[in-house]
Amino acid sequence: MTSPTPIVLYVDDELPNRIVFEQSLGDEFAIRTAPDGRTALDIMATTEIAVLITDQRMPEMSGDELLRVVKERWPTTIRMVITAYSDLEPILAAVNEGLVARYMIKPWERSEVVQVLRWSIEAWTFGKESAALQRRLLETERLATLGSIAGAVVHDLNQPLLGLILNTERLVELAAAAPLVRAMLDGVHLSTAERRTVAELAEDLGEIAPEIRASAVHLKELTAGLAQFLHARPVETTPATDPMPIIKNAIAVCQDIAIRARGMIGYEGPRQLPRIRVQATELTQVLINLVANASQALAARDRAGGRVAVHVIVEEHAVTFEIRDDGAGMPPDVLARVGTPFFTTRREGIGLGLAQCQRLVGKAGGVFKIESEAGVGTTVTFTLPLAG
């Protein structure tokens, strides 16, 4: 039957989530809820539904399975999914397949959901007047969604690129010592300044070369992971990563940022660490993002002597990482929004780094937490399970 008011159907197997959704939005929209996919299909068989919003992870029938059935039977219904950061890969596949027009990240904010629902009802209304117009509208939305995900990819690629640029600039400076080395081999006497230049080459080259290699490997693995991400291929092997080389690389990559802020970065923890259950590339992304953010926080406090500490604690079943800084810190209103995609306090930032860190830690089965106080500093803590 046809309903005079566009109906939004929300599907979630957790009762508290359904209650919150209905109570938060019921004053502005006609909301119905369902505890599972089968019940949702029964409702749609007798009631015209404008917008379907489904949880991704549900027993018996997953969100993807429900979306496929709805797409086939009721193609004009606007379909969306609500998910956690760790579910982003299957969501991208759903966007590519045309199963969903949009996705929302838990925990959602009412103002954002209201905007999404208003847009969805307008798109559904257009579909009743012109199916072709609705298809063009949804295709435009699909491209915008893919573009926002591409922004996260660009953000990740910039981190190892920054390390490569800094190290190659230093390598260009050290290359000036090559003729002096040749002159030494030929028995030419060097001045004190020339000998100092050669000594810098000998000292720095041993550090720069492996750092350049680490950044290049990181880039290669990021692009390989992107191909896997775009095709939604699951990782078949259980990762077992040694975090210590990655910690050292993250500190080396970000050291220049800290020095420019008149501060320093230090490591606190055991010299040897157990392997943890996370992809090496993803741990690299998380650590470089967090250490870089902490180093930039030192610059915001605008005084010398700041410090970033990478503190690691080995526990019985997990390894806990703490990235602490004594930088500018954040007031409560800013802290409440940190980690929301595209929210940033830096003019040059794009607001995707912390959101990506949360997603990657959650994907690995870890826990992510941020604590901060204005004028005191910030501590980001994340825990990752030990490899089996």
C-alpha cells in the first residue's frame, strides 16, 4: 500500500540502538524499526518504504544480504548502511555494487543523520517522478562517497612520501661529499671542513638508507593494500608483526617535525617486543599519524623543550601503545569531535588521520582512546592483541 508520509525503516539486531534511533528522529520522520532482515522484508512486502537503513553485522541475514534483496525487489527505495570503522572494506564493496547510496559511521550524530535522511527522502521522491533522474542522483552520490574514501587514501600516501622527501633532501646534501671521498682514496689531503663533511656522510648514510627503504616499502604496501581494498578482497593470512622496527621508523620520519617545533621524540619501553596481530603497513600508518600529530602539537604550544613519548607496555594478551605529548592539548568541545571524518583543527589538515587510525585499530581487534587537556597535552592510547 502507498503511505502518504515517506517511511524510514531502520534495521538493527540490538534493541537499545533501535530505541535510540526512533526516539532521536521520530519527531521529524516517520520511523519504523525491525530487529532482523527477515522482519524488514516482511514489512516492505506490505508497506512502501522510502529509506532503508540497516546495520552491517547481524545474525542470520547480514546487512549486505538484506540490501541485495531490497535492491532487486524495491529498486527505488534509498538504501543505506550504518557501520563501524572496522567494517569499511565491505561498505566500499557495497557502494561499488550500487547496494547503498550512503553509509554512516557509528556512533552517529543526530544532526548528520537528519541531513542524510532529508536528502534520501528527496531522492526517493525524485524516483517516483523519474527513475532516470533518481539513477543520475544516486550515481553522483556514489562518486562523492568514493571521493571521500579516496581522500583517506591520499592522506595515508602523504605520510611515507614526507619521509622520502625529507631523507632524499638530506641525501642530496650528503652527495656533495662523494668527490671528497674519491679525493681521500686518491691520497689528497682534506681540510678540516672537508673532513667534517665526509664524517657526516659516513654517520648519516647508514641511517638514511634504511629509512628511505622503509618509506618506499610502506608506499608499495599501501598501493597493494589499496588494490585489495578496492576489490574488497579479504586478507587470508593472520598477520604477526614485530612493532619495534615500525616504532623506530615512525620516530625517524617524524623527528624533523619535532625538531622544527623545538622539541624531541623519545621511546619508552622494552628493547624487544612480541609480535602483534596487525598488518605491518597498517601499524605504520597508525604510528606515523599519531607521532606526527603529537609532534605538530608541540609547535602549537609555541615554546621550546616539548617532548613526544612513545611508551609501550607489554601485557599478557596484548601490547599497549601510548603516544604522549606536552603540547597545546584540546578543550572538551574539540576533544569530543576529534576522530570525526573531515574534522580538523589545523589549517593544512583534512581531518582523516585520526579517523583512519581508529578504523585500522578497530579492524585489528584493538581499542583506541584519546585523552587531552588544554595547555597540558594529549595522550593517545591503543591496544593491539598479541599474535597467536
